[in-house]
Amino acid sequence: MDDCEKFLAGQEPWIRAVLNGESGSPEIAKALARNDGIEALNSAQDRYEELLKRCPEHLREYRKIQRKLAADSATAGLPRNLPGRPRQDRLAQEARELKKGGLSYAAIARELNHRYPSRKDRKGNELPVTPEAVRKMLSRVRGKTPDKN
């Protein structure tokens, strides 16, 4: 057992949990609400970080935990990315307007390719609009695909 493990073993369970990256426990919230809770945590954290300088394997894990906590905290208010390919509502709206003008799927595809000649996918490959893609865009009702039985 090295110095870091001995230090953690001697701490209160809630301090040990915080130093190991756990934060959702109600015991932690109660302990931090005490008069000396934040001071005790800060003191233990400072001492632990000093000890970590002599324990590279624990330091690596601690840094990984801190990096994850920082990333989680930085993106806490942001909405999650939706899975799958990004929606093309703007392109679908233009296709819908062209269809109302009486154009065929092929004519709509040609017109959209003329308006957006440099469309590329995320890998940099050309991404032309096809008549089949236009048909699928127009078959969706406000972004919802029909039920498949």
C-alpha cells in the first residue's frame, strides 16, 4: 500500500468518494453542507494532490477523472447531439417549394444540385441530390418518416 492509498484509507468515506470521482451521493451533499465540509474537502484535496506527485499511476487515474468531470461540467447546459445523420430540413423545404411549382423529382434534384454544387459528406466525398433523395425528403411530414410495418 503506497502513500496515496494510505491517505485515502484514512479519509472519511465521502471525501474518499469525491477524490475517486463520485459526486452524486446524498452523503456527499450532506457533508459538504456542514460548516467545515468544503474546507475539509479542499484541505484533503490539496494534500492528496501533493501525494499524487509521488504516485504516477494514481496521478494518471486522478487526472483522467478530473478531465472527465471538467468536460461534463463544461457541457452540462448543452443539449446532447442527436444520433445519426444531421437533418436536412432546409433542403427539404426548398424541395417542397419546387414541387409545389410543378417540378418533377428529377428536375428538383437538378435544381438543388445547381444551387448547391459543392455539397460534401463528412469524409469530403461529393454528395449530389438524387431524385430518390428528393422523393424521400418530400415523403416525410415535418421530419417524421411513415411507420414501417
